[in-house]
Amino acid sequence: MQLDENAWKRWVAWIGKVKSDLQSTVDDRAIFRAFNEEVRQNQDWIHLHHGQRFYSFVVRSYVARVALGVRRHVKNNDNSISLLRVLDQMRRCAPQLTVEHYLRHFPHESDDAPWMRLTFGGSSDNGAVASARKIEVDMQDLERLTEQVESFADRVVAHLDSREFAGDVTFNNLDQAVDALDQVACKYIALLTGKGHSTLEPRPQNDWRRIFTVPLRKPAA
């Protein structure tokens, strides 16, 4: 695979789409956690008002949503845009990605320039050329930490698969997969765009949890 300007622009465009998609998954996780805590604190009240069916619906929807969100980014298909596909193409081009080539995309006069050499170093063994080995390690970590969720999504959520799904998917499995995607995505978003993030979880601008303090159905006038 040839590293040219078209390849670089493609990676930047794809990582932007990856960021947007994963932000939704990470945000959904944060909303569900808050919802689940409200349920935990008010479970007797919810049970009294026959809320178990609605709660089960929310749980099933959340698990399916996050499982598919994870699945999208650990597939490496020709027609898909995924985090794993971006990493795979970068890995194959790593010997061509020198620090000089990399820094040309971050001019000295830009605000990002001073720290981009350090950012590049996170994906290089010697600071001079990108390391296929380091990128491969990130890919292997993603595959290992998302394997259970991906298999569940493949065989249970996305398809009625004739192969039975062995095992269970827990909230911890989902968290582990989302955390892995969040961490690796932030690393390569910084590498390709110069924009640093510690997490893709957004900070709400208002208290969306106020909805739990009022009736869901508007009282009659």
C-alpha cells in the first residue's frame, strides 16, 4: 500500500467519522449508567408501579446498541469505515511514515506543531519512523478486549446465527470493549488530527437527569 496524500486525507476523514460514531456509543454508556443508578436507588418504587418491563426494554436496547457500536469498529472489511481498518492501513504504511513526512501536515506556525513530534513518538520505536509493531499491538489489544462483545453482536444481535453463542456478555464486558475503543481512538485522533482527547465522553451542557424528577406524562391542565 502506498502512502500518499490521498491516503493521509482518507485516514483523517475516516478518523473523524470514527470519532463521531464512537462519541455516540461512549455517551450512550454514560446515559445508561446514570439511568441504571436511578433504577438502583428507586427499585422498590419502580417495582410498585410495574416498571420492570420498561427497564428490561432499556437494558436490551442498550446492550444491543453498544454491542453493534463495538462491532462496527473491530471489523476490517473493504466497504466499512472502522477504527481497526484505519489502524490496519497505517500499519501497512508504517515504514513509509517518517517523522518528516508526518510533520509536513502540521506546519511550524500552527498551534499543534510543538507537541506533534511527541505525539508521533507514541507510534514509533525511534522517533524517526512509525512502528508497524506498535500499531499491531494496538490492533491486537482491541481485538482481545472486544472479542466477546463482537462475537455476541455477530451471532445474537446482528444475525440469527446457527452457531450458538458460548458464554455471556456482561456490563463489564461492554465497558471493557468501550474503554478499549475510547482509549485507542483518542490516541489515533491525536496522531492524525493534532486534537488531543483524554476520552470521547462529552460533557453535557445541562442536567439531562432532571427528566427523572418529573412525570414522564404531562399532567392534565
